[in-house]
Amino acid sequence: MSKPVTVCYICGKQFGLHSIVVHEPQCLKKWHIANDKLPKDQRRPEPRKPDASKTDGSKKADDTTSANAQLITCENCGQTFLSDRFSVHKRSCKPQDGGKSSRIPASSTDSSSPPIREPQTISRPRTVVCYLCGREYGTKSISIHEPQCLKKWRIENEKLPRHLRRHEPKKPEVMSITGKGAYDLDAINEAAWKSSQAQLVPCNNCGRTFLADRLIVHQRSCKPKKPN
């Protein structure tokens, strides 16, 4: 008999009843860090934990709905992401109108529209994107994370229905840009990000994309639209 699981109302992942107590405070802390890095017009109010007194099935649906509400839609491609992944995605996803930004330029002749100020760029340590989950890690941490992430990927992939199982992703190969073995970190991150996005699966009902393990949780509460 499988152990009962519950859904994190912040990230939508499944955890055991004991693990969720440890996970949720850490997940909320991470949510605050990622939310503060977003431009002010994209920041969201802190998610509220659904009523825990409801029955298990109803609570899971509420938790999943809460987690889905944290997703941000990219104005360029329409895909949805958690805030920490959205910032990475934006680096490689360009507008489809020839590279023009969707923001209103400060020099606009329309005096009725106040100019939109671009957020100030804050320098931070260089990070590397995991080709499996799309998250960012320090240059030293990534070598520890990726083997663990691949192991988790294999376990989750085996739990999926056969029609949703994917071929194991291969780590992208990026050629060195100098004879001394130096690499273009931006090129590495872009290739890794595209690899992680290839793991996303669209929902047949709403069209939003999810990692395969989250798609199953999402579809429990996402029902087909009734015909008019």
C-alpha cells in the first residue's frame, strides 16, 4: 500500500505527510527570495495555505490551485513558470516581433502614459543552469546537484504512465571558446535551459506546460471546458 502524500501549496510538488512539514517553510522562504528579484509589476502577494481541515481530496485540489496561481506567464512565448525559473527563461526567450521589447519606451510621445522604468540590474555571483530541472546553482554546487537531480528524474519518470515517460535527457555539449579550455557560460546556460524546457508537457485541457510529475497533479483539478 502506497504511503499517503500531499501537495505543497507553493510549488505544487508532492511530499509525504512528514516531509511536507519540513518542506513548506523552506519553500516559502525560497518563494520570497525569488519574488523579491522580480520587477515590481510582476511581484505577487504571499500565497495563503488552504484550509487544512478539509478532506484529503479537496485539500489536494486547493493546494494545487494555489500552486498554479504562483506561475508567471511569459509575454513572449506564453509558457508558464515558477518565478525562480521565469527569470532564467527570460534570458533566452526573445520577443517574436523582431527583438522589440513589449515595454513602453520612456521616450514615448503619448503623454498620458507614464514612462515605465526598467528595473536596476543587480550584480550577483555567476550561476549555472541545471539541464534537467532548469534551476540555477553555483559553479561548485552544480556538480553535486546534477547527479542527484538525474536520480530523482529517473524515479519520477518511472512513476509516470507509459505515454508520458520521456527519454533520458542528455547533458548539452558546449565547445570551448579558447584553446585553454574556457567556456561561454551564457551559451552553456542557454543550452541547459532549452534542455530543461524540452521536459515540459502541455495539459490537454488548458494548454499550460508542466514538468511531467507536476502535470499529473495539475490535471486532478484542471477539468475540460464544457461546450457552449
